[in-house]
Amino acid sequence: MSTLTDFPCALPTLPIPSETDAATIAADFSKIISDLKEDHFALDAVWRDIFALTGTLRTFYSASSIATVWQETTKRAKAEAFVLDHNSSRIVRLPQGSSWIETRFSFETNAAPRTTCSGFMNLVPGEDGKWRIWVMRSILEQLKLDGDVDVLEPVNKTSGLKNRHQQPSHFDCVIIGGGQAGLSTAGRMKALGISYVVLDKHQNVGDSWKTRYNSARLHTSREYAHLPFERTFPSTYEEFLSRDDLAEGHQSWVSKFDINIWLDTKPISGTWDSTKEKWVLCLRRNGKEQSVTCSNIVVAGGAGGQVPKMPNYPNREAFQGVVLHSAEYIDASKWKGKHGVVIGTANTAHDVAVDMVNAGLASVTMIQRSKTYVLPVEYYMKISRLSYNGTIPTTTADRSSQTQPLAVLDLISQVALHEQARREPERFDALERAGFKLDRWGSIQHCLYARGGGHYIDVGGSKMVADGLIKVKSDALPTRYVQDGLTLSDDTHLKADVIVFATGFEGNMRYLVQEIFGDEVAESMGDYWGLDREGEVKGAFKPSGHPAMWYHGGTIGLARYYSRFLALQIKAKLLGTPLPLYERNF
């Protein structure tokens, strides 16, 4: 299965009367939650377990499968002390009529490792009048030990301890990459008392953002952009953070929490000693080689290690203009009056094209290779602000928003976003009249999790397309370079002085593992990103084939929230009580 629509789930159809008391309905489940049977679930029920009972990320479908796994895993984990939070019970209603009761619960496990867990149940009425569980989530919260994975106190700047990291040669964990995924993981490790170091190839914290093109800024909200433990970006920052804002925030966060990061450091090679159960890493740090050992590695180097993908058209030597990938792009100021071409139509392509228009290029053309899902930023913000705002703690927002079964999340978000799109068809008609090929009823979740991009969150570029300031060529693709541009597959000529390939990056972090650790380790780790047979992301955040290596990455929200589970897994392993995996398939 490769798309979220392939999975057997659907939104509920029976309405919930307005006079229904959600807390009363939910209370009935407090008596049975510890011993759920098949009849307690809707036939098309979905359960996602997030490390609480399966030791990994699993999604199960159908009442019979879920009941079987629930019985087996709760008994194995010695789950007890189930408590429903009646005060959390509420009716959720979608614009097209679907509704359910959502209630939260908590429980503990007493098999090693002992844990505290939380969860959500979505309850729906059946044709027989009986209420059943439609969607359930169970979430690992904490290991029962000293240390809270969600709490880290800032370093006292007057204590004299700041930045006095020792330089050991062995760590519990080495984190490769100092972007939001690597930094988030480091903070969680420190919160649990795990010895760690972050290896970052850049000269400064935040350079993974600072080295991007000048106009780069998030297309998602400031409140979504925080690192763990705090609101990294207070309201004094703009709603949509610039690359400089992000770099500044990351630098401040690293200083505030005294994160152990080695800059200008790149792993050259690594080998696994299965007898001693440790890695031996050869590094190049500040121009000199050194070795360290560690018990675990988190690979957080960005998709594919940020290796650009770029089509290779023939006759490149004939073209007298400039060709570059968006990874090399800074700004368009030096090309005023010239003709610009951008290959691609997703987020970065639009950013570059808009920058070219603003810089005064004589013409700007985007070459569209496939249909593109366009999501107006105000549609996104209307939904995002329900969870990510200045009132709700980020940890609470993440627990609610980052844990939905992806196939269910896809159904819910499509209803909410498509409802808004139906109200202003002209916005999208104008794009199509301009030659832009729209996936009008597309899925942002599919773009993020299955495709790994290929969408545009519209922060203004679409109007430039509709108004003709950015032209679109969507009916032919480049076939070769010529002296003053490109020849296309319809035998037309496109004049260009500068061609920017906004064609993305290698999405599979397995290539970075292969480059550093070799074929055998890469083979054991398998692929990173895309969907597996249960609708979970391949490889990310969980055991992925090697006993001492993990992948981490994704959106800012995923990087922040799922870093907690990496730290919990590694802490449990270091204590000699790793999370037991449930490996039965259905």
C-alpha cells in the first residue's frame, strides 16, 4: 500500500444528537477499557499504538484484529490503573456531518520497563444503538524513573557550569545532524540523563537554515515551530519565521539548555562491534580526524543527507546561462532584466519564482512536471490554530495532533480543507486558466507522508501565477539545453538566462547511512519515509532493523514530538529493559 486511501477506514456516518452527554457515554467505557472485546469496537475500527504496548509504531484495522492485539499486549505489559478523564469528553463535529465523542484515558504498565501511558478513544453510535470505539490511540508517556522526557530546566547562566562539556571518547548516543530533529533529540536525551553529542557539519548552530536562500521562511506558523520544553519563538517574532529567525531561535535554545554540539564535525565512517555492542566512529572535526565510540546512533541528517535531485538534460555545455539547484540558490538580485526558469512547482519552486519576480527579471516561468496540490495558507492556519496557539501548551497540542492514525488524519483533514476550497472555486479556476495543473482535491497528508513533498502552501505565489507574473509551462518537459535556454518535448523553445532546479532532495536517509556506514548497515536499516503496510512511516522514529541505530526527521512537529520516543526507547535499552516489540502481523 502506498497511499492513505488504501487503508480500510472511513469517517462515521450516524449523527450524534445535540443533547447527547459526552461524559455520560464515555463513563460506560471506564468499566471495560482494561478488557476490551471485539464487540466494543466498530467493525471498521482503527487503533494506533505509539510505543505504549507494542514497543514501536503500529496501526491495526478492524474490530477483530484490534481486540486480539489489545488482549495480548495489555496482558503482556501487565497494564492496569486505567482511568478515563471524563472532563475531557467532548463531541467533535466535522463540516460534512461526521461526528464522534472523544475522551482521554491513562494507564500504567508493570512489566519491564514500567511505564505511564495515555490515550484517546473516539466513540460512535451503531445502528443497534450501542456505542463503540471507532478510533483508539495509546501513547507511551514516561518510563517510571527519575527524569521527565518533556521537562528540561535551562542552565543557570551564573552557575559557571555553562558550556563546560567534558570531551569523553564514549557516549550513550551520537546524534548525526544539528537541525530541528537532531537538536530536539539531544534535548530529550539530556532530560533523561543520557550522555550524548550532536555532530553537525556546519560552522554555526542554525546554519541548516541560515545557509538557505535569502527569502526562505516557513509556510507554517510560528507556534508550530518551537523546539521542546518551551516556546522557542515568542510573539515578538513574525507569524511566518524567516531563515534568520529560525537560526537565531535554534542558537538561543542551544545556549539556554547547554546542548552538547560539536560543530564543523562530520562522520567519515562507522563500524558496529557486535561483541562489545558499540559503534566506532571516525570523525573529521575542525579539520582533524578523531574517533569516538557510542552505544547508539540517531541519524538526523535530513532527507538523504540533503543530496539534491536534479534531472540531467543533454547538451549542457551549449547553454551560456546559469544552471543551479535550489540548494545553491541565494537570491535573484543579480539577474534583474534577465529571463528565469524554475523547474518544479512545489514550495521551494514558488519561493524562487516569487523572488525572481520581486527582483525584476524580464520573465519568470515555472516548468510543471506533475499536478500540484495547492493549499492556501489561511486554510492551513484556520485548522492549525485550533491546536497550535499561544494558549495551549505545545506538548498538549502535539499529543493530540501528532498521534492520529495517518489514514484517519487524512480523512479528517480532507473534509476540513476541501470544505474551504469549495467556497472559493475562482481561486483555483484562475490557476488552471493560467495553465497550472492542479490536484484540486488533493491530500496534504499524502504529500507529507507518502510522496514526501510535491505541494505548495500558498503564501502569495499563486496570485502571481494567476495574474501572469509567473508563467507556467505544464504541457511539455525539457529535452535538451540550447544556447539561450531549453528545448521542450513539444518542440518549443523556452528562453532562459538562469535555470533553477527546485526538484527536491533524495528523500531516503538510507543513502546517508550507506555513505557513512556501508552497504551492510544500510541494508539492515532499510528505507526511510513513505508508507508501510499499516500506514506508518517507514523507518522513522522506531526500531528499523539495526539494534543500535535510529532514523529521525520529518516536519518540525514530527521532529519535536517523536524525539521524545527516541529518547525513551534508548533510555529503556540502556537500563537493560528495552521496550518489548509486538511483531504479530494481521
